[in-house]
Amino acid sequence: MSEGNSSRIALTVPGMGSDHCAGIVRKTLERLDGVGEIQTNIASHRVSIEVERGGPDADALKRAVEGAGYDVAAVSGEAEADGESDAAIDEDYLRQARKRLWIAGVPTTLIMLLMMPHMFWQPIPGYLVVVVLLAFPVVFTYGGAATHRSSWRSLKNGTFNMDVLISMGSLPPYLIGLVGFVYPMTSFVEMAATIMTFHLLGRYLEALAKGRASQAIRRLLTLGAKTARVERNGEEVEVPIKELEPGDIMVVRPGDKIPTDGEVIEGESHLDESIATGESIPVYKRTGDSVIGATINKEGRLRVKATRVGGDTFLSQVVRLIDQAQGSRVPIQEFADRMTGRFVPAVLLISLASLAAWLLIPDVLRPILDWGASFLPWVNPDASTPVLALIAAIAVLVIACPCALGLATPTALMVGSGIGAERGILIRSGEAIQTFKDIKVMVLDKTGTITRGEPKLTEVATAEGVEEKELLRLAASVENASEHPIARAIVDGSIERGIKPGEVSEFRSTGARGVSGRVEGKQVLIGNRRLLEEEGIAGLAALDDAMQALEGKGRTAVIVAAEGHAQGIVAVADTLKKESIEAIRGMHELGLHVVMITGDNERAARAVADEVGIDEVQAGVLPEGKVDAIRKLQEKYGNHVAMVGDGINDAAALKQANVGIAIGAGADVAIEAADVTLVRGELTGVVEAMHLSRATFGKIVQNLLWASGYNVAAIPMAAAGLLHPMIGVIAMTASSLSVIGNSLLLKRRYARTQPKGEVS
């Protein structure tokens, strides 16, 4: 579907609390003509729908979702997250859940207080009338109305959401209990009220727990500045963030947040960039440096030109990446989807089969009941067969609600992606999390990934009788007139050593071969050996050994001559990032085979590889050759190859790799092509990201095993009459909360680890 012929509409669906619910919403929307890609995000309760031109409008989409049994709280014209509105909707949903719980909880508590003396000590006159009246608002009005409305819409639409099971577990007991007015029998009204109350308690606790699970993205959404001071017509005026435009000049005072992404045009300061990078140490910024919106100016006054606003800012991109990750599909989730898609109809059949079995063959089932009565206090073997049949059927309905199964994957993704965001690791997709754990080969680009990507003065070798400071002063003075990267490295390196460049005259550049000029009357020539030989410079042979040693280490070495005599050698190299050796050691500890693929020459590549401990080097590889190189590694090692890169020339290879990892300081196109983005731009983030992905996937597997195992064990017990419906609904709620709690343990254990990345 082409971009120009489609648009996106976002719906906020507060009741979409699990992947099972999200699946029903997706299937409902897929039935509509003109609907393209559908993305569901359980963390933000949002559905983003791509709609073709002439397709259904927002109202039609809303009606379809409501027809599936889910209320729609908000509709927007675009799928971008709005932190304030999302937080308001979630708070409203939590407030409603709390109100429903109170309305149900108070009458149900009174019913329980009356039931105990009525059953065990003294019958209460008019007891049935009292409990029927107390249970009515719990089951039918504000307490259970939303559940029954959702069930009815779902059934009418031909889908089976989880509210169907709760309605069928609470309505029949209440209605059957009314028979007691005309025929003496056991009352089931208490059961109906209790089931609904525990269901509402579970919904409220899930909302609380999921709020904790998604708090990382919620913090990101609300941390941006609300207003900005901008220069308009020679004056400083305060405007809302939404009114900023690219090119606006913003004034940022000490303690203020940077309103939006921009470039410093005046001033210098340290910025707290922890929101973006996870690093607590402030970063020095001066004229020409880029700054990130929502970071905090610690000291000096800055004038910043806005470069990106609205949905194009770094913060918005981060939120969008987390949003995609939390709403993405993990391949293992297909197993859960197949189960939950057929689960509710299957449970209804099992419930009916249990009812029929107890009515038709009670003598076969009673021995099981008698055995259970010996250690299960809620089992009553003396109850009549119809009562036991009804209890078994209702217990199957409420115990089998597949909430836990539907929450297994998204809650782990919420927590894992939130942890990553706080530590500067953005994982775009759930598929990457599953694929990452099986990676065997880590491919690294050299420039900008292992190295800094900019040349730096590394060594100086002087001729006999020449002082190093004098050599650097002559070299820096001439190179200061050049804009070549090697020239800038020599000048900056000299200044760092306390040597100030002097004045140069008669400056001349000979292209890529060298430069010359006059410094304090001396004619200075700087260049490669061939240029200096052509100029007849004396004393070159004495520098041969030093030249070969430096070039053997992969350095770019230039010779400095003055007045026709060689003075020495200045060496420049793209230096290692400080964390590269540690990062590659960590990759080896994870059992990875580390490969470097670079366009640089073999000698320079080998020098870097030997220094950091790379296992395999492929040098002189052009951008288009990197894709072929990745492909060959995939053929050799299977589809278990990840790649780390930072430049435009890495984008295609990042896409080809099974997991593409972009260094966050690199090109936007590389970040866009990657599955994982390391915002801090540090290679150690690769190890951290791999630990995090393994831990997150481990939680998904644990959650799925617990949720499916719980249902497999509980349904036969319920069908045999060994689980009372009220016990069943408590167990169902506990199962869902245990899945959420297990996911939250990931955050607690990760926070406790001292070495970054060692995740339990």
C-alpha cells in the first residue's frame, strides 16, 4: 500500500489487556475492506490501523472494535503517542476499575458476612431476598454491566473474548438462585457475586501491575519540555512546544530542558543526557554541537537552533521504537495465539461436557469427589447431583480464562523494552529478542564502531637532534591552514600537548600528497615519502625503520621536512573507542565468533583486529560487498549472524543480518534499518543488549509454560468437581498476576546487577 494512498488512524482501547484481546481486535478489523497493516500495543492500549484512501473512516473502525466487545476511549488521526493523553486515559481506566471494584466489593462483603451465620449457625429470615438485592448491582449494573456488554458484543460479532467466560460463570448462578423463591434449593447467588467481584479485583490489579510494567515508556512520554523560549522579532517569548518550527532560535537557561532537538549556535554548557543515553555524567556542549530535546542544561546559557520538531525528534523516535517493540510479535507467540484463538470455544464445550457428565454418569465421577473431599475443604460430596454438575460447569468456565496466556509475551516485552530504553538500548521488534539469543557470529564495522571514526595524532618520531615540540610546532603551523582531516588531527593533537601553531605564509597544497609553507622564515614540507623524495629532501633513509614500524601498526604516517632536511615523522590513526576491547571480550564470553568487515586496507584492519582481539578480518570490502559477506557467513553459520554498524554504507548489511544493531550516534538510515539501536554509541551496549534479550525471552518462555501448564492442570480438576468456582476465579486472577509479577522480576534483578548486562 503506497504512503500517499493511505493514512493511519489510532484507537485507544482500554479493555485490550492481553494478546488474546489484541488478536480479537485485529481479526475484527481485518474483516473490513480497505484496512491494511494493523499494529496493536497492549502497553499503551492502542491500535494503529493503516487505511486505504476510500476505506473505512474512524467512526467505522470504532464501531467495529466496539462490536467485538471493547470500548474505544479515544480516536486520533495519527498513530503517534501522546504522553499526556495516554496517561490520562490510563488513569481514567484505573479509576473506573477501582470504582467498579468498590461497588461490587462492598455488597459482596456483606453477602459473605450474612452467608456464614446463615449456613452454619442460625438461618436468617428473608436471607434470599437480601442476597438477591445485594448481588444485583454486582452482577448486573455498574459492577458487571461492562463485562456483560462486552460479552454480548463479542458473541454477536462471532468472536469469543474472555468476558464471555465470566458472564457465563456469573449469570447462570444468579438466575438459578432465583428458583429458590418457588422451590427449596441451594442458593448460587453468593457464587455469582463472588465470581464477578474477584474478576473485577483481577482487572484492577492487572491495571496496576501493567502500569508498573510500562512505566519506562510512560516516563519518556512525559519528560519533554512543555514550553520553549524563542526569539521572535528581537524579543524572547514563551511558546508551547507544539508551536515550534525548524529554524526557530531557542534560548535555554541553566536548569531548563532543551525544548527540542537542535544545534548550539552560541554558548557552552554541560547537558544531562541520561534520558537519552542512560549515562549520568553530563556531556560538554559548545557551538556547533547537536543537542537532544528533553535533556537538561546544567549551567551556561545556550542559544539553540531547532532542527527537528514534533514526531521527528529523537524522543519521539525512541517512543516510536519502544511502541513498535511492545506491539510486535515474537515467533514463539504464534503458539500462544493458536491456543488462545481456539481456547474460549473449547472451554465452553468442556463446560457443557462437564455438566452433561455429572448429570448422566455421576456414579463414575463421585469416587473422585470423595477422594478430593479428604483434603480439599471446599469439596462437598453430600451435595445433590444437579448442584455438583452446575458447580463443575461454572468452575471450568472461570478457571480456564486464558488471561495469563495472553499476558505472557506482552508483559515481558513491556518490561524488557522499558529496561532497554532506560539504559540506552532500543529493541525495535519482539522477533529480534527471540533471534538474538541464538546468534553465533557478531559482525562489526570498523570505522565509527570499533574505532572513533575520526583521525587522531598518535605517535611522533624525530630525526637525530630534533626536539619533538619543535617538530610538532612546524607541522601544526603548516597544517593549521588546511582543512584535511589528517591536518586537523595533527593540529588538535599538538594543541592538546600544549603546542600552539605559529603563523604560516606561502601555504600550498599538493592535493592528496602533502602541503608546504613558510614558518618563521623556514620552508616546511609535509607529505608522503614519494613527495619528499621528488623534492630531494635529505635524511629520509634514517627514518625508514620508524616509518615501517608505524605503518605496520596501521598508522597513516607523514614526514616533516624543513629547509630540505627531514625532521621526523608524525603518525595519525583512527583510534579505538575506549570500550572496544572490553566489549569484544564480553562477546567472546558469550561464545560469539567476532568478525570485522571494513573497507579499509588489510594492514590497517589487521592492526586494529590484533589490538582488540577480533577472530576474523575481511578488509577492502565495499558497501555492496558487505551484504554478500553477511550472506556467506549466514550460509556458513546458519541464520545466526548479527551485525553492528553506524554509517549509511552499513544500512543494507544491517537489513541482511538476522539482527541489525546500529550505533546510535551514526546515520539515521542505519538506525532505521536496524533491529536494535545503541543510543550511547558504545560497543559494550551490544553485550548488554544480548544479555537483556536473552533474559526477556527467558521470561516469555517461563510465562508461557506457567500459563499453559496452569490451564492444563486446572481444567480437569474443575471438570471433576474438585475446584469450587470461587476458588477458581481466585486462582485465575492469581495466575494472571503471577505472569505480570514474573515479568517485573526481570526489572528488579536487572537493576540489582552490578556489571552492566548480567541479567538474571
